[in-house]
Amino acid sequence: MSPNSPKKHGTPSNRSGGGSAPASSSAWKYPLPKEVVAVFKSISSVSNPGLIFERFAPDMSQANPREKSAWRAQALKIAQSVPDSAALKAVYARWQALTEACKAQTFTLKTDWRFIPGLGRKTALEIGFSFHRYGFPYLPASSVKGIARTWALFELAALLALGEGKLNDLDQTLSKEDKEFDKAFERFKPSPEAKELAKTIRLVFGTLDQAGGAIFFDAMPTSAFQLDMDIMNPHYAPYYQGKEPPGDWHNPNPVTFLAVPKDKEFAFAVAWRRGAPRADLLEQACTWLKNGLRDLGAGAKTSAGYGYFK
């Protein structure tokens, strides 16, 4: 059956010849079975904004720019809805039970200003945001580990007096297998202190042939809250596209996006893998993570002051 079959889909779009944007979502057609569309339209409030943001969009294949802009604005407004606090409470309780069972060290930090997790993700709205499957913002464990490891890498680079251009080489060297690492690391002429720090980093974060001892958990908000609407306003779109030099005659192109507000509390946890050597290094892993969150930041636009914790 074709995607535009009226038997299979919801109410067709009643676009006017002038192409004006529809006043509400009821004017759009949705690429879903009509029964699902009916359920969606019957819902008066959204309990999982992340589901709407990431998985749902009307059929805009024939839409004009104004209609697409209207849908995007409406979808962002929906995504600002406060998630189900009961769902967050249940997920956070499970998170606490898991971290306790793993004997993890836990701590909380608050956002120093706005925080944007997952801005680079691809979505129907052409902007990204990391929503947990139950609709609240979170920082995935892989990102949490990356922040801690980056801070440790900077500490080692400072001991080796390396410039920024050598960081990638150092990063790849630290991940090498044991039989290759010693010879490769000697190229940096390390001091005994630097050798010991490199060994610690490899034990904590792992290498290509061995898992690291530290286990990093997803960072979870401790309460439900509404997201902020933020804006970036590039003024020289043709220049960024390589079409012409920048000039004052170019029109700005405002792009709205979602952000976690300031002073929102997130819980972090790090555990030590059972059977891994040097369990005493767990405290070091936590210290690296805290320093990274405070001084490097997390998520997008850290160079503009976003993503730092206190």
C-alpha cells in the first residue's frame, strides 16, 4: 500500500494554495496507521517528550518551508514538556540499586550553566539531544568515561610537556597492546612519574587487549524538570557553505535547540570491575571524572560556556 493511502493513514493535510502553515497538528497527515494517529491525537499531554522528539514526525515530504518550520517549532515545544516524574523516580531507584550492588562510588554535581547532551545526533528536527528512553535528559556512560579519560590524558600530556598536536598520538599509544606499548611510549621520553601515570591510565580505562578496571554508569538527573529553549544565530550561512565571502548583507538564520537549565543536579557513579587488579584506583577514576566535568565540561558548545558542572 502506498505511503499516501488514505485508508492507512490519518487525516490528510488541508494545505491551502498559498502554502500557509497549519494552525495545529490536526492539519497534518502522519505516516502511521490511522488507529495510531487517533490515539496520538487523543492524548492531551505528553509524558515522554523524548519519544516525540526522536521517533515521531508527520509526513512532511510535500511540505513547504513554512509548514516544516511550524512543525519544528511545535515539536520543540512538546519536547520541553516535563517528563513523567514517577518514571524518573523508578529509573533512578533502579540506578541506585545497581550502583550499590556494584559497590560504586556515587556523587552528584549541578550544572553551572546550560548543558546540551547529544546536540550532534541526527533526528527528524535536524538537531540532536540525548533523551533517556523514558523521556528525561541524561549523559550516556560512554560519554562519562570519555570525559574522565580526557582529563587523565591532559594530566599525562602536561607531565610529558606535549603540545596539543601530540595528544592524538599519545591517546593512541596508551591504547596499544602490552607488547607494543613500552617501546611506543619511550618515544615521549617519559619520566618515572609519567610512566607510572600512564600505567594507571591503562589499568583504569583499558587497552586494545584488556578491559579497564573502572566501570562508568549513565549520569542521571535526580529530579524531573523542564528544558530550556536556546538559540544559535549564524549570520553568514553562504560563507560557511563555501559559496561567497562573509558580508553584512547576509540574513541571519536562527536555529533553536534544547538545553538543560543551570543548577540541575545529576548523579554520577563509578565502580571497579570484579577481579580487575588495583581496586584502589577507583578513587583516582572518580577524581579524574570530577575534574573533567568541572573544567572540561560535557556535551556540546563547551567553548561557549555550556556543559560545565559544579
